[in-house]
Amino acid sequence: MSEPVLRLSAFVSVLLGLIVWEILDPRRARVLPRRARWPANLGLVVLNTAAVRVLFPLGAAGGALWAARSGWGLFNLIEAPAWMAFLGSVVVLDLAIYAQHVAMHRVPALWRLHRVHHADLDVDVSTGVRFHPLEIVLSMGFKVALVVGLGAPAAAVIAFEIILNATSMFNHANVGIAPGLDRSLRAVIVTPDMHRIHHSIRREETDSNFGFNVSWWDRLFRTYRDQPKDGQLGLTPGLGQFREPRELRLDRMLLQPFRNPPAVRTL
């Protein structure tokens, strides 16, 4: 199976599974119906996929294959065992995505791009794929450079990208998980209740819980927050601006980073 087909199959399978879960066991009542948000959120997926395919036709996995042929990158230079290169690459890539996410919040120019993700008025599986195309292009450029520098194996890169995509949809999903199970899962992975706090309108909550895959980085770097001030059911998602329904349109989201000024972000 080719890499694009493998990734698309995984994406569709996880998306459909989480949609069914959200319908059968939602964690929170919806603020808006899906039809008000999903066309634009999923429209971004189409635009992002096209942009990456045009600008990075071989993707991060192509960068890994090129590095392997050229003998570039740390794991190629030290001739690391296959298992070490695989696991090391997945761990370093996950840490790098955590660091990139923190930078997206703390660098004003990057925040302008990333706030498109945070301006969603609900948090569900579609929020997990709602990113501005310029953010996706920058992220892919960063990822390719890191993959080449690491000499990461192509298999590790493909596995990481599938896991990242799946966990992004999972931890944004509006699904119910028993509190005891949620606490146990948080010892290792980012759960929807953990990540939903990151989408709070309150700035101190928005600037926490940056991880996508594992919860370790937030705990290690002290960006972990256990619960939102208003509780999971009382939490208000989104930003202080961009709260009108028209801001959910695709054209408004694409232009959002270039609109001035970004006023108060939070409560």
C-alpha cells in the first residue's frame, strides 16, 4: 500500500469512528450544529492537503529517503540500529511538535496563523484538522528539516504522521470517557478532557496542555493543567474575538491572520 493511500485510509477510519462515538456518547452539548462548522473545517483539510502536495510533493517521508540515500542525519551518521532510529525518531519528532506548538502561542506572527485553530466555537473531531494552510506549510517545512537532520527512517516518519493525525482528531473529539479511565490514560496520552482545556477562552488555560500525543512533555515542562476553572461542561471554547457565526466561513478563516488588530484573546 502506498504512503498516501495508507495515510488516507487511517484518516478516514479514525474520523468516521470518532464521528460515531461523538453521536453515541457526546461529552458536551454542542454550541452550534455541525453544518455551521464542518464544511469550512473540512474545507481546510482539502486546501492543506493540496498545498503540501504542491510544495512538498514527497513529504517528510521523501526527506527521510533522501537523507538515507545521502547518508545525512544523526542516525545515519552513527549507523544506529533500526529499532533505535525508529523509536528515537518518533520521540524526538513528538517533542519537536510540542515545542512548535508552544512557539505558535508565544511568537505573535505565528499566533496569528494558529489562532484560526483556536477560534472554533465548539471543540470536536473537526477542530483537530482545522489549521490555516500557512501554518501547515510552515509545520511541514520544519518537519522535513528535522527529519533530514535526524536521519529519521521513512517508516518512523510515516508512523509518526499517522499517529499525530489520529491523536489530533482523538484529543479534540467531543466524546465521553469515564473520569477514572481518563485519569489513567492521562498518565501516558493526551485525552479529550485534557486537551479541551487548551481551547478555553481563558488565556491561562489556552497556554497549557500543548501536547498532542503523549502527556509527558506538558508535565516535564510544567505546562500541564488538570482541570479548567469552569469545569469541563462550563468551559467556553474559542477566543475573545471571532465569535460571530460568519467567522466560521472558510473565506473568513483564510483571511483571519491578516486582519488587524488581534484584540483581547481571552476573558
